[in-house]
Amino acid sequence: MEAENEQFAADRYKVMELMQDLNRIEQMDRLIRKTLAPELELPSVSNNNDSLLSKDTITISYVDIVPYNYPVDVF
């Protein structure tokens, strides 16, 4: 019984660490989307648990975001 309690406590601690990691990842995702989403038009992320198994890919064209008006003064 005591061994099971120790295992449950260890598992609970691992789950807590994973939840903290997930919160950090979500914060970074929000930060990145807040700064880059208007330029890259990133789609929003759904809270689907099967999203890791999804075959959907996000394609980003970096050529589209390169400025074409160069900051050069011409005489």
C-alpha cells in the first residue's frame, strides 16, 4: 500500500511538472502569436487533444514578409 502511495505521489508530481511545462508553452505561443501573427497570419490553435496526430501542416512563406520598399533615400 505504501509503495502504491509513493508511486501515486511520484506520478502526481510528474503530472504537475507537465502541466507547468504546458502552461509555459502556451504562454510562449501567445507571445509569439501576439508579435508575429499579424505578419505571418498564423491560424489559431484549437484545443483538440488529437492535434498531435493531425496531418495538417502550417506553411509559412517568408518571401511574403520580406519588405520590398527599402529604406534608402534617393536623390
